[in-house]
Amino acid sequence: MSKPRRDNDAIPSWSGFNYQGKITLLCSLIEINKLITKGYRQELLDDCYIEIEKTEDFVLFLHGKVKSLYQVKAYLSTDKTSSFSNAMKKLIEHRNSLNSLNAECYICAPLSISDWNDTGNTYKNQIKLFFYDTKPIHVTEVAKIIKIELEKTLKYMGLTNPKTDDIYLGLCSFLDNKVAEMHNQEKKKRNYNLLFKDMANFMSHAHTHYVVEQEAIEKENIYNHIIENFKNIIDGFCNNECENKQMGTCRRDIYGSCTLTTSYDYILEINIWEYCKYLNPHIITGWDKQLSYVERLRGEDFKKLLIPIFHKIRESTLHTDAETIYCETDIFNTVKNKVIPTLLNFDFGLNDISRSISDTLEIIKQNSFLWSSSISGCAITADTKGEKYNTEEDSILYFDKGENDYITDNDNYIKIVDSREFIRQIGEINDIR
């Protein structure tokens, strides 16, 4: 009998440190401030809460009644209504299923939707765009806006000289822990509700007793370091190595939109903590240590293994699925017609290279994180020095889930391809076009 596939729901796909989690936190603070603006009393928050990841990304309940439903999309690569059509359809359907026809529905996105008011948008009179001070909230701005609302909350609660930055990070960690706790509960018994009273109690406690854990500070700093590092590598490549860029602009080259800027937008959209694991499919342990992410997302590896690929891919074929950044192509004849650039490198610099490669491939085969992920049935790039490592057939690597499991079905493999060979073939296709 085969072992059951791992339930994706067992691992949170977002937290207080991601855009969706931060928008949830911001909306909570805005509503708390509306409730306590004339003076803080615990009873003002009775039966007021955010329901997380059950009916919608989150749903706001005030005094037990549905007030609003929210879909959060951290899209930086599109600003068209068509990209949100499924989300808007779900909002209306879920509002109706809750029998809350007067509840408001919101799309939360970091960019203005350029064709929102066009006649073809049939949802514009039923759904609102979530703005702050009449503007959308960009991924890079959401933390600053949370702190603005948090300062109001602490003032309304009568907490003087607040350490806003510390309490903000503490709230992110608080939400992180709530989501993790929720996902550890049985689905039928799961408590999806983030109570406003609990948030208020946390803030009160944090102000007087709580010193922000170093882990929360470190995680925020690491995220900013990774993003800035990636941006600097792109800027360096564009300034020193790109022959196609147009002078006077950073978002276009002579072929049109620059794919490198699109890859940066995707890095901002994606869950960087999960993405790091996909970029390093040969590493299983050590992910509980925050500094591992710095070590495993080094600038020199970006420059050597990711940037040349992102630069060569046409923008129309570069996509993200919230877990990975991939090229849509049938070059390598995989089930999903995807190639996912990674930081996998077989240049070990050791005497017994074949043994090191064998050990690395064996680790990948046993990496349970990848089993039920979007990487299955795809090709991944690696610095193989142009070699094919025939683990089963034609560099196809089947995941090893155990001796009693079926390990050779079409959706249960990855194909390892050489980065340079991929770049060469992509270049040939581009030249033909």
C-alpha cells in the first residue's frame, strides 16, 4: 500500500511576514481603531475577529456578523482585471454562501488595476479595490502603513511611548504562531478565527513586558537583505553586461519589456522562505536556522545560476505560481512543460566528484518537501558542467517515497538539465523568432 501524499494544508502558505499576512494584520488594526477611537474598552471588541483561510483569504466579522470578504493577490507583473476574474467570482460566490448579501467584497493588490472602470468589468459595482489613503498598498510599503495604524491603536489604548517597531515585529510573529497553530489542528476542529481581543491583549502585554524575539527581527532583516541583494545583482548585470538595454529606462530593453525586472517583481510576490527551498532542492536540513537563508541565497549564486537564465528567457514565458519562478516551454518534454531555474551546482571541487553527485541526487530523491509540490513533473536547471547524470533515464530523477510507494508515475519526477544547455536552446529559439 502506498503512503498517502503529504497534505499541502499542513504547511502554512503565508504568515505575518508575507504580503497576505501583513494585509490581514493591517485590516485588523484599521477595524480595531474604528471600534476604539473614542476610548479603549475590552467589550468594544466582543465577537469581533478575522476568519483566516477558510471561506476566503480572510473574512471580517464584527459582533458576530460578516462585514467584508477579502482576496489578496500580490501581483506585480500584471495590472489587468482579467488576472483577478477568478478571485472576484469566488468573492461573490462566497459572500452568497455566507448569506451576507450586504457584506463588502475587496480585492487587495499592490498595484492599481488599470482597466478596472472599463465597461467589460462586470464586477466593479459589486467589488471594491482595497486602498489606503486612496492608493493601493505596494509590497514594499505595507510594513510602514501597518506601523502608522499601530501607532494609532497604541495611542487609543492609552499606551504611551510605544516601541512601535518592536510591537510590529511581535505582531508579525504572533500571527505567524497563530497560523502555525491553526494548521496543526485537525481540519474539522480547526479554529480559523483571529480574535481582536487576543490582538489587543498581545499589544498591551508587549508594551509593558514583551521584548521582541531576536528571531522576528532577524527574519525581517534577512528578508530585506535577500530582496536588496537580488536587486543589486540585477542592477550590476544591467549596467555592466547587458548589451540590449535602452538608455534612460530600467524596465525595457531593445526587445521590449526586460525579463530581469519581471523576475524581480516575482521575487517580491513570492513566498521567499518556501522559494529558497525550491532553489536548493538538494538541501533538506537546517531550514529552522534563519541564517541558513542568507547562506543559501548568496549573491554570487544569483549572479552565476539565476540571472543569466532570467535574462535570456522571453518575458511572455516567465511565470510564477507563488512557490516557484519558472519558464513555460516544451524544450525538455516534461509533463508540465516547465523549467524551474535553481541553485543546484555539481561543481564540488572534490577528488571523488562522482560520489558527491551521487549523494546529492540521493538527497533530492528523498526530499519530502518536493513530493507534492509544483516542482514535480518539471525540469530543473543545475550547473552540471554540460553532463547528463543518468539517475534513471535521460537525467530523470524519481522521488523515493518508500519501497511500497509508486515512485515512477508521470507526476513524480524531476528532470535535471544543464543551465548552459538551457540558455543555449532558449537563445536558439529567440533567434528564430
